[in-house]
Amino acid sequence: MTDTSTHFDLVVVGAGIVGLAHAYTAARRGLKVCVVERDAACVGASIRNFGFITVTGQGAGDTWRRARRAREIWGEIAPAAGIEALHHGLWLTAFRPQALEVLKEFMATPMGEGCELLEVAEAALRAPVLRLDGAHGVLYSPHEMRVESRTAIGLMARWLAEAMGVVFRFGEAVLEVAAPRVRTARAVLHGERVAVCTNTDLNGLFAERLAPHGLQLCQLHMLRVQPEPGFRLPGSVMADLSLVRYHGYSKLPAAAALLEQFRREEAESLASGIHLIVVQSADGSLVVGDSHHYGAAPGPFADQRVDELILEHLHRALQLRQARVSERWVGLYPSSASTDCLIDAPDDATRLVLVTSGTGASTAFGIAEDVFARW
């Protein structure tokens, strides 16, 4: 007799946002799904981020398309799962003439649809907390959405279990995948299909498949900052260093000259991969970051100077009277120099899916739909 408690249409390895996106997509198709997670709760990159579902600035092509679709799905799931949308929209200030040229080129692409390139005076009226001394223009995008990632992931998992029947096995490492057999530290599961979404575990399952892709780990610094009482952001905030990091901007012709300018003027920030993102939590605190340091095994030690640089960019961007740091943490995600997402098929029944650009929250639901459409 078949043990139906261990037999599933899909077994997902990993309960981060990529794993949850595959579980959701499968469950919507009527499949019986099990998610296996080695930790007692999701504690990795999926909760150590901004909760910033970003469309504008994502790389042209698949990444931007997936981000648009993922944003639609977030809009459907969040209210159903009790996940609050804390704010919407993006304000990106161009402090250099060449940064404004990049934004003008961006607005001329299909990715600029729905966005506005504002004069400084208009931006000051609509977003008075922005510091616009010496600014040359401000991009406003209505497409973005912000959730509190450290609670949203848990709420989503609970909703998937209660409303969609997804089975979760937390605190259980997967030791071997040989579909349909999935051997864990506690059981042997049967999965007609297996989605392996193990994020930073590059030396475990299917390490031999990952090795040729030259993946590194990227470590980033993030801060929680307490502003003065009553301070409110109009939406997520970025500044012109983002224009040489986000591929939707950085691949534009005008971005090359901007990067050369930054090499002269912001060499220390560039060396630490710093660009500014600021979002606001329900309690009024600001989540601020971030930086990027790469390697096979980035050390666990956080350099105070990196935090100081991030805070300098924060004060340049916002009219803050107070910015007391109340929390610090580091994130970690796999990174590729050649692709934003790695989808590999070790066999017909198995898919290995890693977001390799730090854009999991923004693209995972779109990626999962692509995986199932081609599977």
C-alpha cells in the first residue's frame, strides 16, 4: 500500500521565496506539494532584505518580464495571506547631470512605461522628505510594492499550508535527490517532480551541476534606522549609484560615462558595492542598505566603515534630523556574472532553480511560472 503521507506531485527543497513561489504555482495547478526546509524557519536571504518588490530597473528581457508578473502575484497573495503592503512606488533621485541622462534613456525604453521623470520642483512638492539640493531630476515609478520580509515569508508559508494544502517539513535537511526519491534526515519522500531551491548551498545538492557556472556568494550590509517621530517616506527611495548596479539602467549607453564619474568621485562606495535603498516599516523605522562583497565564503565580520558609507548616502538623499541605528545584519545570496537566474534540469523530473542576482522577492513568482510552463 502506498503511504500517501510521503507521496507528492512536487517536493520543493527550500522554504525561501523561490521555494515558496514554486509551491504556490504548483498548488494553484492542483498538485499535491511538500516543502522541505533544513532550518526550523526561513532565516536566510528571503528575510534579510528590504521586502522591496522591484520592477523598475530590473534587467531588460526575462528579468523585467518576470518582475512585472511577480508584482501582480504579490498583489493577489498579500491580502489573502495577511501580508501588509507597507507602501508603494519608487523615488530615484539623480544628483548628477549624467545620471539624468541615464534616466532619460530609461524613459525612452518600454520599461519606462507608467513612470515619470520629474523636475526637481515638482518632486519637492510631491515628496518633501527628499533632499534635493543640487539634484537634476527624480524618477518616480508607481510599480513597486514593499512588505516586511521577515514576517511576510512566515505568513505566506502559513497561508500556503492552511489555504492551499501545502505540507511543510521544517528542520529537516534533504540529503539526496534522485527523483522520484527524496531522502531527508528523517524520511524518504516520493516526488513525481522535485524543485531544488537551495539558495546559498552551492556545495551540497547538485554541486557538480552548479560548479561550471562559476557562482560566488554575495554578502551585503543592512541597517534599521530610527528617524525622528512622524517621519514618513512617500515610497521606496534610491539614488544615482543604483543606476550603475540595476541592469535596467546600467546596460544603457549613458551609464558607461556615469560609471566612470563614480570611479572618480565614489571610489570607496563602489569598492564596497554600495548603492542606496531606503524603505519604511510599519513602526516608522527605516530599513537602509546595502553593500556587495563577493567570494567563495565571505567572512562573518561586518566592517563599520561600510555602514558609515551607507549612512552618508542616506543623509544625502533624505532630510533627516535623526538617524539612530537600532539593528544591523548581513545577507547572503548566490551571484552570477552572466545571468540573473539559473534554471537547470539534472533530469526530466528535477529542476534546480537559483536566483543569482539578489532579486528573489522581485522575480521568484515569475520564475516559477516559467519553470512550470516549460516543465
